[in-house]
Amino acid sequence: MLTVATLGLLISSLAIESAGGSAGVILLVNLLSYLTGGFFGIADAIPALRQRRLDINFLMVVAAIGAALIDQWHEGATLLFLFSLSNTLQSYAMERSRNAIAKLLKLRPSHATVLRDGRECRTPIEALRPGDRVLIRPGETVPTDGRVVHGSSDVNQASITGESTPVDKSVGDEVLGGTLNGSGALEVEVVKAARDSTLARIITLVETAQTQKSRTQRLFDRFENAYAMFVVVAAAAAVLVPWLLLGEAFATSFYRGMVLLVVASPCALIISTPASVLSAIANGALHGVLFKGGVHLENLAEVRVVAFDKTGTLTAATLEVTDVEPFADGPPESSPDALLAIAAALESRSEHPIARAVLRAARQRGLRLPELSEFRALPGRGIHARADGFLVWIGGQRLYEEHGEVIPARLVHRKAELERDGKTVLVVHREVERNGDVGTHEAHGGWLGLIAIADRPRPEAAAIVRGLRSVGIRHVAMLTGDNATVASGVARQMGVDEYFADLLPEQKVDAIRRLRAAHGPVLMVGDGINDAPALAAADVGAAMGAAGSDVALETADLVLMADDLANVPYALRLSRQARRIVWQNISFALGVIVVLVAGVFGAGVLGAKLTLPLGVVGHEGSTLIVVANGLRLLFMRR
């Protein structure tokens, strides 16, 4: 409103003057135009002066007052109007960036349907507590984080994770507040109050990130006060030197000083970085990529190495039986189903992920498992138990070496082939009882065969790794606690440049340091829990698939909400584009200042000295161009 009032008063002053109106009326209108145009500038400049700082607002107000002192009221009013308009448009543009995040708030419904004593009652979501049962009808928004206890449906999670495809949910699955239920009805048990939901945490994280400045922005903040002081001194010199030493008319030199004060002000330079950084953070958040501050966005643009955790990042973290191979020289009744059934029987007593994979494969085939007795687990080696009259063993090579058994060469060769493909291989063997003695067995008849288990690589992983080269990544590494043979097989399938195997969590930190020393800044991508030390040690730590994970949201610099590797190159592209736009803005702003300052002293492209109105237009116009250029990041596509 004040900006519009300033324009109206400026036009009124020009009209009254051209009509030969009273000088007193004209002065009053001009004073009012200064008051409305300079209100916010003065309001911002006074606190800065109290802190003994000079800022852009001070420079603009002084320039306008100087114009009035030499009876250039209309030029001063024009300066204040354009400065006010520029600030208004800047505020609007920056608010557009912040409002992109505020859209998330609209995802939260105000009420939820709670089931109590068999009845439905509408309750404000702020009143929801863990343990409440909530009914979510088709098309409704999930009010807060919970677990499905009844029903099944497809849920659109794009608002949280950026995934474009709805995810099927059934009993036992987690749902996130702010996501949209599809065609089915769900009964959900609340696990988090609305204020603690993933959506609420995201909003808080992004709001905090937008207040944390990048290194470049902090540098310009420190630079602003010193530069403003320099501009004041330079403007004073431009007034005093020609007047006192060269005999120039005071009005002429003073006018030049006021123009210099305007055009040398670093408005566009100061706004060049925050306009771009806030837009990039907002764009990322809307696509499920959360930067926890501008500094991390800036650091990511410098990354030259990406280190991936293997399990759950490059692989799906779901072990599956891939090969069931009876030994050709084994018992004649041996078959894939018989081999898998006896292995599943032994593994049924274990909680190890490999054991669960073997048991799941047997159940999928509908196999009958033999009864067991004398079960014994050998930690780190394997299992043995009695089944169908035989003592059966299942485990790796160490198990048999410690018991003096020699695995047939053909099995050893085939086992090595499977391991080169990144698979973990179990060897199954049975001992035949003769005259009550255990341990005597036929030459090869006791060897039943091999079962291979693998954590399947993500289908898109190899293509994503290759694609990282196109966004400036020089080196891709894989870190894993698996043995070197398995790691080698997965690394070969993924196309990574280097792998580190047999790593404990703290040893991954050393691997990060070695990668940084050899190749440059490192982005570590992991699950945010087991990889916490490595995430902290990397230049940028990214927790992938972190939706709903409190630990991941806290530990990483960069949170990739969806379990989608494509978020990694997207985040890299976004950070690099933000850096390019920041430096475009800085170069443009500096260039405009140089051209306008040269114009003040008659060295411009037209050879004529720059007037105050043209200086104002050039100065404020460059500021608006810089803001508009930064806002392009809001519309960058994933």
C-alpha cells in the first residue's frame, strides 16, 4: 500500500507543479511521498545504526535526502518509489519460495475419524494420541503417522517422499501423515501425535534450513557493512574533491555523489545468494529431498565422490534364494526340492536373515519340512541337527574346515562362481550312521549340494551409478560389511570404481577419509542408522529412504525421503544448478555496478553522465532480475 501511495503522491506532485500550483502544497505532497516511500527503509536502517552498522536501506535514504537538499524532490521520490517497489517485489518473490513449503501444511486435515467403543467420532488431529484407532476412508488424507491394523489400499506418498506411483498398504504397513489414501478403507493405529509426525518434522526441518545461511551468503552479510561504509566515503569524496579542489559547483558535485551513492549500493549482490538458495531448498523439499541448511546445498555442489552403503542402498535389503543346486555325485534321491526342504528345516530354528530367506523360499514352494532333533547352532559357522535319521550340516567353508571335512573340488569351484556373482553360498552335507557311529559317510554321497542367497541389486542402481558421471562425479565407491568376494560381485554388477569390504561401522569412517584424500569432497549415501559415523565423516551425508525414520532425519545433512536412488543425481543436479545461478547473479550484479559507476563519471556506453532516475532504474532493475533468476530454481524438474 505504501508503495502505491508513493507513486500516487509522486504523480500528484508532478501534476500540481505543471499546473502552477502552490509551492507549499507541492512541498507537502513531496514530503508525504518521502514518508511513504522511505518508511520501511528508515525502519530497517535505524536498528542497524544502533548496532553501528550501515546497510543498503541507509544508503538509499541518504541518497533521497541528498536529492531533496539540492531541490531534486522528484528524483528522490522516484528513487524511494522504485526502492520500495523493488523491496516489495523481492519480499513477494521470497515469500513464493517459502510458500512452496507452506503447501505442506495444507496436507494436514483438521479432523480425523477416531474409532472408540465401536463408534466413529470426529476429533481434531491435535487430540490424537499413540494407540488411537483412526478410520481413513477412500480419498481422505492420513492425519498422522500410524500402522495399518485392518484393510488394504493404495496410498499416494508423493507429498512426503516425492514418489509418483502410489504404494500398496496392508495390515502391518506404516502410513505417513499427509499422504493421500486411494481406493480402499484403512483402519490405522496412531504411532505418533500430529506434532511429532514425519510431515511436521519435515516442515520444521525446512523452515530451519531456510534460516541457515550458506558460506557465500554469510560472506556477503559480513561484506555489506564494510562495503556500505566504502560507498559513503566514495560518495563524500565525489562531492568534496571536485567542489573544494577543482572549483566545481556544489550542486553539480553533490548531485553526482548522490547518483554514485545509489548505483554503487550492493542490493542485487546481497540478494543474489538467498534468492537462489531458498528456491533450491523449496524445490528439493517438494520432491522429497530435504537440505538441512544452505551450507549443505553449497557443499553438495562441490562433491566429486559418491560413496554408497551396499545393503539397503545399492541393494534392496531383502535376501532371496537364487540358486538351489543338488550335488551331481550326491545321494540318488536328492533333488532341488529335497535339498531346499532339509536346509529350511535346519534354518527354521534361526533368526538370521539368511535363515529367513531359505525358510521363505521353502514355504513359497509348499515344501514339507522334516522333523528335527539334536539341533545345535554354531555361531558364525552354521547349524547341524538330526533329520530323517541323518545328522545334517549346513554352513560355509569354515564349518567344514574346522571339522576336518574336505569339500569336493567340483562343489568348491561352483561355490566360487556363485560368490563371484555377489551371492552368499551355503553347503549342505549329511553324515550317515553306521552301527550307531556318527561321522562315517560315503565318499561323496554325504554332500547334498549348494544353496545361494543374494541381496538383489536394485534394478535401477547400475544405471544411476553410470549416470552420476554426467553430473560431475569422478569416482563412485561402495562400502559394505560383507566379505570381499560378495562385495566384488555386487561392485562388478553396479559398475562402481572401488569397493571396501569387511568394514565395521567405524571402519567406514577411514574409508571416507581415504576417498576424500584421493579424489576430493565425498557424499556418503546410507540408511542413516548403521552408517551414522560415515554420514558424519563425509562432506555431505545423505540418508536414503528416510521417511518415518527419526534417526535418519536427525543424523544426515541431506535427507532423501523416498527409497529411490534417482534422488541422488537429482540432488546433485539441483545443487550444481543453484551454484551456477548464484554465480550468474553475482557476476551480473557486479557487472551492473561497474557499468553504472562508470556512467556516473561520464564513462558509460553512451558517453554521457548518468542521471539519478536512470541510475535508480538500473540499480533496482538489476535487483529484480537477480531475484527472478534465482526463482527459476523453484520450477526445476526432477
